[in-house]
Amino acid sequence: MRILFVCTGNTCRSPMAEALLKEKLPEAEVESAGIFAGKGQRASQSTLDVLARKQIKMDHQSQPVTLDLLHWADLVLTMTSQHKQSLAMQYPAFNEKLFTLKEYVMEGDQETWEKLKKAYSDLEEKRAIFMKENGKKMDPYKMDKALHDYLREEINNIRQLEAILPNYDISDPFGGNVNTYQVTLQEIEKYIELLAKKIDNR
């Protein structure tokens, strides 16, 4: 099974998850990436420090999420609902692979997420039609307002659905001290253990 962990910059949370799962399941194929990641950055020093406390060494190079990585992965596990929603909007063809880490191991509210995926899809479809019909005719400043007004119902529907989803986010340690990173590592480790059991039982 090929697993891709995704966070924001691919220097803290997703490298932790990648390192922990590789330690727990050496046979698993695991990568990590970031929605806004640069290429070739080391994991943050505090990430390396808290992993070293567990005798886990990692030689990490950050990378952005790409189509190639999404095709490669059997499962894409994000650190927050926002990461997941960003990927769902940008790469709707991969929605069936997308989960937050917590949601996947806890088997959360699939019904709401299915409704949300449809709402994203409807929004994109309606936006594309509007742009095709009006893109060349309207002043760019008026376009933003007109598009927002046109999509108001869809936007409100998405907000309502997002509001009732449980909190599946892993806390972001970025900018915190090493103890903050330790707390995040412990949180991730708990869910990685559940993930490893779930994979073993497949």
C-alpha cells in the first residue's frame, strides 16, 4: 500500500507521520508532501530533534503535492480538514483517496463528506460555466463580485457542511518550542498506531 501524508510546508507534521509509519511498518511505501511546500528543504530542526528522541533518523527533503504523487498513492492522508478540502477542490479526480489521518482511522462522518464532495464539484462546475459565458465580457473587478453572487448558494451550502464536520485536525507545531513539537508528535503517533493496525487488518 502506498501512502502519501500531506501538510502545509512538508517540514513538520507530514514528515513526522512519514517517519513514524516507516518505523512502524517498514514494508509500507510512504511519502510526504506539502500543499505550499518548496522543494528540497530539510525537516525543521525541532521535528528532527523529537524524532531523534525516539531513535528515528530521517533524511528528509520537502516536496510539493503533484499529480504524479497523487497518482502514485493508494491513500492520501492530510493533517487537517483544510488540507483535504484544498486538495479536493484542486484535484477532484482524487477525492476517493482523500482523508484526514484522524478521519481515516476513526472512520468519521462519511455522509457529510460525500455531500461536501458533491458541493465542491457543483461549485466548480457552475463556476466554469459562468467563466465561459462571462469571462471575456466583464470587467475583472466586477467579475469577482458577480461570480460570488452567482455562487452564493453553493458557498453557503459548503460552509454549513464544513461547520458540522468533526474536528479532524492535527495541531500545527510550526513556530513553537520543542515541547510543542513533542505534543504534536505524540498526537500523530497515536493515530499512526491505529493506521498501522488498520493496514495490517486489510
